[in-house]
Amino acid sequence: MKDIKENIQDDTNSSSPLGVRGEVEKGKTAKYLREKLGGMPEQAKQNLKEFNGIKKLILEALKEEDLTIKQLTEKVNMPTDEVVYYLMSLVKYGFVKTGDIDDMDEYYTYKLNK
């Protein structure tokens, strides 16, 4: 049993984001993963670049006025399913919030979270 504890202790050395007592040290996790994985994969970089471009389009469209999903799809010229995906991500992370319901009580509008 003592050997197992020593092996576990050896695995939580200074290169790991886990400290001596198995506690996460602030700021070490990202550094550890970069070293372990050899940097950010190219596909992840491309995905992030694409997401940021679409995020910018949606946020620019919402600067002018509150929009429904249908209005937003027309304004940014994207398929509805893609707009919903990106819009819900922006809602989740606090960039956008749900506004009022439209005049016909059918669709919510979305607006910037200021």
C-alpha cells in the first residue's frame, strides 16, 4: 500500500497542475496541457477563428437593434440552425441575452448583454 501512495505522490510532481496535496495550482492547468499536448491543435485554432468571426457578425447585427432568430438569419445570411447554435453559445457565455417577445407573441428577440 505504501508503494502505491509513493507512486501517486511521484505522479503529482511539479510539472503537473496538481500540487503536493493533489490541489490544483492556479494558472498551471493550461500550461501543463500545452506542454503535454504540444500546443493547441490546428483544427482547434481554425474552429476558434471561425467562431470568433461569426460571433463578431452576430454581435454587430445586434448592436443596431434587438432581433429575432429569423431576422438575425436574414441579416447575417446564415442558415437558421447555425445561427441558433452560435446565438445560444453567446447567450450561455453572457454576450447576448433574451429580450422581449415580438408583437405577435411568437418569437423572442435577442439583444446585447450590456
